[in-house]
Amino acid sequence: MSRTFEEAREWVRLGTRLLAGAADADEAVLGAPSALPGWTRKHVVAHVAANADALGNLVHWAATGEPTPMYASPQERAAGIEKGAVLPAAELTAWLRDSARRLEAAMAALGADQWQAPVVTAQGRTVPATELPWMRSREVCVHAVDLGTGVSFADLPAGFLAALCADVVGRRAAGRGPALVLTATDADARWELPGTGEAVEVAGALHELTAYLTGRPGSPTTGDGRPAPALGPWL
Ligand code: ZN
């Protein structure tokens, strides 16, 4: 389930295309609820555009060594989403495209040493800049699905889905959820998620396991055909 740097760069480009296509819609469509509770599609688009700018700060940090956090504060992050969510559709989607283009150009300009530079994410994790494409690919790919305008997890590459499952299992292992053994029925992939109780076997297509693990609607089942146990939020 290991992913490469080059794969993550490619998934950023693919997810950016998918998201831009999914967000290319009129006021009525973008003003409607997304698949994320409490957010319109405009909130989702604004969040992803703001995320590109925020990750751009980390690229700047890696390029210069000057500490520039993703967001000045959680309040700034929330304010950016709220501000973007009331923009006219054309302005909002222009921000989405332009911010993605700026981030891609900034990443393309990083040299080998700069990619190794440590930066600190909004969650307070110190990572080498080489993790930034992976972080961005998660945002564009998962939120393209969250828009709820037609993109589904089944449209995403199997390699991305497997890497995302592995990532989420790693994070959830630190929580107190149910113990699970997850098996993909359409790929050579299996994860053991430590947790409370005797491990429950969960099986489904890779895209179903991804939806389930990331807390999105999905329908993997247990060994005896029952719905998989409920999980708490992912992030
Ligand atoms: Zn996000």
C-alpha cells in the first residue's frame, strides 16, 4: 500500500481536474447542500481553494526556510470558508482554478533539497515537504466526491484509494473505535485496525471501504452480511 511521491503528484492533477469539472456549475447547483453536513457545495469549493493557498504557505516555507503556517489561526481558516461560500459561482470557481494553478507552479519550482525541508501542518505534525502532494491529493479527490455532483470514490484510481485507506487506518488506530479487519473484494488489500472488542471482519469493494473509513456513505458489510459498525469522524 505504499505510495510514491510521483503518484501523489499525479493524483493532485487528476483530483484537481475532477474537482474543477464537478464544480463547474451554476449558482443553483453550487448553492445547494453538499454531501458534507452543514456545508453547501460553495463551502466545499471555498475550503479546497483556501487549502491550496494554505498549502502554498507550506511550499513557501520549504522553499525559503521562513516559517509560514497554513493558516494564521483556526478562526482565519473558518473565515476564509465563510467568505468564499458567499462569492458568486464564477468568482468562486475562478479562485478554485487559480489557487490550484499557483500551488502546482510553486511545487514544480521546488528543488530536491527543498522537498526534504520540514514544515508543520495545520494539525501540528512536522513532515517533509514531500508529504504536501499527498495532503493536497486527499483534499481534491475526497472533496470532489463530497460535492455530490456526480464524482464517486469508484471514479478515483485504485492506488489512491488503497493509499487513503492505509492512511486513515493509521490515524484511526490511535482512536477508540471498534477493532476491524478490512478486506477489499476487488483488490489485493487488507488492513487490521486495532480497537475495542473482538475484531469484526468487514469486506467490500475498495471504493466502498474508502467511503466507510473516511466517514462517507458506503455499504461494506461484515462476514455475516450485516452493515459494518459505525465509525466516528475521520479527522
Ligand atoms: Zn478538507
